[in-house]
Amino acid sequence: MSLVYRFKANHPNFTHTLQDYVGEMVPFARRVKNPLLVAPLVLLKSIEWSIYRWHKTPLRRFYGIKSNELIYMITNACNDRCPKCGIWERPEPKSQHLMINHFITCLKRLHNNLYQVTLTGGEPLLFKRDVVLIADEAKRLGVPMVIVTNARLLDEAFLTHYKELGHILVISIDSVERTKWNEFRGTPSFDIVMPKILLAKRILGDQLRIQSVLSKQSETEIPKVAAWCRQHGLQHNVQLYQDFGAYNWSNAVTPKEMVDDGTPCAARKNICIYPNGDVVKCFDHRRIPLAKEPLGNIAKQDIIEILCTKRSTEISKIMRTCNFPCKHMSCNKPQALLFRQ
Amino acid sequence: MSILVIPCFIRAQSDLNCLRRLLDSVRGQSKPFEKVYVVDDASPLKYEVGRHSVEHIVLESNGGPARARNVAINRALEDRAEHILFTDHDCVLDTDWNTEMTSFLSRTEFGAVGGMTYSWGKTLLDYYHDINGTLAGKWLLPDRKELWYMPSLNFGIKAFAAEQFPFDERFPSAAGEDVDLCLRLRSKYKIGFCPTAKLWHDYGYKSTITGFARFVRLFKKYKSSSATLYEGHTVLMWDSSESIYEGNIHEPRLQV
């Protein structure tokens, strides 16, 4: 599994279409008591089904309650070298990095639908100026924002401004002990970052959260992180390990246990943007055959136009029944299950 | 106090005939409505509602049924309505419709209620809608104890819920605005089903053959709102539902 999708073209799955058709027709046919009317009524039902499936409406409006999360992977680049993550190994070329005005336009277009905009990476604060622009715009539009960071580039001026905006900062920590920390980060950053986390706590207060990744490698460390968070009055969330193309860590929980635990997948709420502006409904889109290609690119198309395509709607429908291990990623969890004390 | 709201857009004499037929059934209710608002959404055909004792609210510009209903909701709230009931001009109410709807709302905790809708016509297309449950609401599965959605042609809502959840006026036609309302409403209240509150809807098919184009147009119109709704209500639309028809209106597990 990788967060980096393939560009190979894929066509809608015929089996899925057939299953959908049969699933509609069989219960309907059972309702018809007169056997002579079964054929004409199933024909009418087929016409209705075909209209809902294939008719392109002249009027496509995008409207919604605040039920979507816009997640922007602002960059693949990172200043840490965590062995659990392979994203930093593939930084996007400068020529492919999305210009910030495209994302701001996207945010403006969608803000009525968003309960949150989230910036992730790579390390988002490598683009601190862009991050501040997005944070200011999100505040102006009334959309709460979350940044997931390794905290290396935090400074007092940024934190003070961020505090004023009222947004949430999430720092990834998998250990609170120097040796393990430096091993997990792939860089000797413990002595640089720890003081910055304490500074962030002092300035942001409740707007600061801690997130850890549970894997076989980190499972003895996570309880210590949790205890440290309790000691400092910080909200803590644990996300089960997913390999992001690095394949260096391993799960503490088997994929079957991850799938069978009854947790719903909330990925359908997501609108995800890659560093080059490609749009997907979930960063693990490629598990769905119809979704192996991005839905569009916000540098070239309007986001609403992208989300209202037939394929986007179709993928949203398929995602209703998603049940893959990636449902345990924080971005795919219902909000109610995050940062519980 | 129950107030009936009828939004209408009268384009032809046939629409007017439908409205008058509805008002006759309104007059024949076993329990009369305290007030009836006919909200005219700037119809091209000018008309009078005649001898029927209704408040005829004429809007200056056409804004769609959502706006027309909101105008009536605001008026009903000013008039201190307890229950606000909705139907359409091409419906015919059963004699006890008001009795059943208001009594259901009064005796239960549901924030809103839907009744059972049958086709008025006798063509195969009308029969299809009866079997299909096109306008008869949808059970929320798996329990079938509340509704996932109820079309606004056979719908009642408690005044306090209507005050919090008005129709969204960005829906320009009679398609999707009621689904949207129900999905939002369900974030706070439940929608109940009252099978004994019956009404008949006239789809306007003169025959199965000549009505076919109208049949196709109807579903094209509903499709026009579906993409909108899918994107706007991603989370709420996870829920499974089943359309209501004669064979499942009295679910054994239904607890009122």
C-alpha cells in the first residue's frame, strides 16, 4: 500500500455495475404480485435505474452541509527521515508543486461544505509562508484548520499568530526518549524539537494535540508518550501503522483485526489534494479500481466541477462500503473517534 | 393548532383543476385545519381560489417550492402553529389525513411525520409508482422504526423543528429539497411514519403510452438533484434505506 497512486488508466468495473443492477431489480420484482406484470414493471424499473446511472444532468449544483474535510498534502518533502514513512523519499519537483493561489481558490469554493481543512505532508512547515496564507484564509472563511507537523520548524512568531487564528496543531511523536526518538525520526532532532513542543504547549494551550503511530517498533514507546501527554495535559491520539511506501515498519495489529474491529470508515467525507494539485477522495484511493486515477487537478479545473463528475459520485458510492485497514488512519476516522482522552 | 401549506406553481388549467380538487378534499377533512396557506410561486396563470377559506399568499417572483414553503413556515410560526403540514397541489387528501398526521405528531416524540402516498391514476405507470414507492418515503434500515426520508407532498413537522430546519432555497425546483431537509433534520430529530395518513398523488399520466415521456422526465428531474445531495450529505447518506410500498407499510417492528 502506498500513498502515491499510479497514473495507469482504469475503466469502470462491469461486475460492480451488474451487481448494482441485480441488487435493485431482484427486491423490486419480488414486490410484484401479478406474474404478468413482472416483465413490464422490471422494464420500467430498468429505465429508472438507467436514468439514475447514466443520465447526465444539465444542472449540477454543489451544495452541502459542513460535512467534508479538505486535506491538502502540501508537499512530499520532509526534513526528517522517519523509517516508517516513504513519502519524504519522493519529494515533488519544484515545477510540479501546486501554486498556492490554486489551493486558496479551492478552499474558497468549498468552504460552505467544510468542517475542517487539514494540512499534512511531508512536512507542511517547509512551506510556512503558504501555510500561514491558508490559515488566514481559513479563519476568514470560518473553517477550522489542522496542521500535522514534526514541529522542527515551529517558532514563537508562527505559534503566536496561529494561536490568534484559533486553529489546531497536531505534532507527531512516537517516543519521548532521546535514543528511540532519534531512531524513529532518522535524524538527531530530539533536543531541537522537544523544547519547541513545550513552547507550543505554552502558547497554544488546548489547541495543541499529539499523535502517535502504533507499530511493532513503537508499541513499547506509545504508553510512555501517552503518559507524557497526560502529565502535560495534552490530548493524544494513536493511529495504527500504515505503510506509506517505506515498508520498514510492521503492524502491531494484523490487517484482519484492523478490518474486523467494527470501526466505520469515514473516508467518504474527504476531499484530498496532492502536492501537484491532483484530487482524490481518499489518500488510499487506489484500493478502489475505479479510483486509481485522480479525479482531476485543481490547477486545471474547478474543484466543484471535479467533484460533480459521474466518476466522483460513483466512487463516493463505492466508498460507502469501504472496509480496509486504512480506515484506521486519522484522516479516515469519524471525528468522534479522534483525540479521545 | 395545525396549518396546511400548499406551494403551487399554476401553469395551466389542469394544474388549477388539481388545486381545486385538493382544496375540496381539504374542506372535507374530519378534523379541519386551523389555517390553510396556498403559496403561489409567481404562477404564469392568474386565478382565484374561490369559495375555499384559505390564505392565498402570492409571491412576486418565482423562487421554487423551497422558498414558497419557507414563506409559509415563517407565517405559520408567527401564527403560533404547533404542527405544520405540507402537501402539493396535485394531491388529494384522505378525509382523516389531518386527524392522523396531527395525532401522530402529538402522541409521539418524532420531530416530523410522513404518511402513505398512493397513485391517483390507474395506468401501469401509476401502478409502477405504487410498487416502487417513488413518492412514499423510505424506511431507515435495518430497524424500520423511522424514516430515512419523506417527500414533502405528504409531510408534517413540529413547529419547533421547522423553525430550526427550514428548506434550503438553493434548490430551484421540486427535486431534492425535501431529501436535503430530511437528512439535515435527522441530525437532531427522527421522522416517523403514519400509514393511516393517506393521500393520493396525481402523476398526470393520461395513459401508459402517452405518459411514458412524462415518466422519463420525472426521473431525470430527480436525478438532477442526486449528485448535489450525494456530495453534500456524504456522511448521512451512508445509511441504508428501503422505499415504502403497500407490502411493507405495517412493519411488525414499528414502535410508535
